[in-house]
Amino acid sequence: FSRNQPAKADLVTMIVTLYTWLAITVPRPHKEERFLFPIYPVLVLSSVLTVDHTLNFIGRIVAGFSRHKTLVRNQRIALHCLVWLPVVAMSLCRVAALHKYYTAPLQ
């Protein structure tokens, strides 16, 4: 239990940083992406941890009703793919759109 304490302390520090930044930024009437840019890594980490914990919780509930451990493991993997593949696709589309529409006309 004590071995995980530093990791939990780091996680709490990152989450507090995220909420502090959002508390400062969200009430502003004029938001620009450059003001949100420094918090993106922490926002992504927080999102990943939330989805991962939720999917693992659902997987544990399903595992409690099933006797087939291999099937449960495959269902967990499929559930993760079902969530993360669209996220990756949307992220790549956003990168492509930013590259296409926000480049300087140097050509």
C-alpha cells in the first residue's frame, strides 16, 4: 500500500493543477486556445485515467458474473478499443485540420 503513495500524491497534484487552471480559465469571457495549451497534457492524463478506471470497474462487475476469465479479459480489451479508437481517430482528424487550415500561405 505504501509503495503506491508517491504515485497517488503525484496524481493528486496533477488533478489539483488541472482544476486550478480550469477555475482560472473557464470564467473568462474571451478564451483562446493558447491559454489552454499548457494544461492539455494534464487534461489528457485526467481523461485517460477516468476512462480507464471506469472501464476497469465495469470489467470487474462483469467478471463477478462470469466464470470464463479469458472471455472477460477479451471483453475488457474490446471495451477499451471501442472507447479509444474513436478518440484516436478524432485526434488525428483535429491534427490534420489544424495543419490544413492554420498554416501560413507560404506556397
